[in-house]
Amino acid sequence: MKSFACFCVLLFSAGLGAAQSPTLKGHIAGESVQRFLELSPTLRSKVDVCRKNPDAIRLQGGDADECVDLLNAVDRGGRDLIEEGRFTFLLGNNHRTLDFVGYVEFSGGKVTMLGVNFDGTWGDLCPDLFKKFGKPTTTDAIELQNGYGARFSFPKDTWVKPGYVVRAHEDMVTFGQIRFVEVEMIVASRMREIEKEEQTQENRLD
């Protein structure tokens, strides 16, 4: 998986109109960068820091090009996928937390892809997915094997809607001890590009 610049994307609920796609943590596929910033104070703060003191980002462990990529996407309509991922484990007391993990892709001043990882299993999230998006267009599974030889099968569903596509699948960390569900909402034009990229990658392995 390609490397992405990191930043905190905390998503909050906000409805944006019945004629648009359903929200994913308050955001919709195709919304403007400005709207995303209005709903995401963490990203707005990050942009402010990058404008005033980009070295502060590097001192916090960020990538050297992080501010360049972020401001390119926000100010000039460039394409960049901005990602935040942080797992926090409290072990030994039967309690653990999986912090929010998410990413957003900006292109041409719009949100072209939005992904959110939810703590829990497929069974935990499946009712909400079906309620929000209806019956999946396609149903599949991802087969994985860890370093100890244990095999895992994870559900993977896709919803093809007018103007956007939703993909959801279950995954795991720490050898299957913690499971989560990744949900992506992608505008249709970007989804076509992704499918072409994935097909090209497959052909290279033939």
C-alpha cells in the first residue's frame, strides 16, 4: 500500500442534504475542501500550523512533505490522500481501545475518497451498514494468513450507488486479537480510476 502523509482527521456528524449521498461520520463524497474544514477542526488546525510553522509538523514526527501535500490539496486543488492512524492498546486489564483511524483524499477542491475504520467486528457494524446503504451490490471475502499460519476470512461488501461507491471490509491487527471494519466512500469517477489501477497491478503479476 502506497505511503501517505499523516494528519489527524476527526470526523463529526452533520447532515448536508437529502439529495446527496449519505454521510460517513458527517461527511459526503464530493463535498468541498472548505466544507470538510468547517466540519473538521483538527484538520483546520493542522492547516493553520502548516501555514505558520511547517517545521513544527516535522518536530512532531510528521513527514517532511506533509505540509506541502496538505496545502497543495487545500489551496491549489491538487490530489493528495491524507491519513491518520493511531492504535492505542491497554493490555493486561481486559480493556483495549482502538483510536480513530481514517483518511481523506482531496482532488480538485473536492473530497474524492473518505475512509473510516471502526473498532469492532463485521457483526457489530453490519446492521448499520445495511440500514444506511441498503443491500450490497456485491458480497465477497478476503482471505488472509498470519505469520503463524492461522487463516482468516473477512467479509467484504460493495455498494454501487449513483455518483458514489461504498466499500467495507473487516480486517485485523495484532494477529487477529483486535478486529476493525474499514468503510470507504468514493466518488464514482475516482472509483473508476482505482479499478483501472487495481487491474493494471493484477496484470503485472500475470
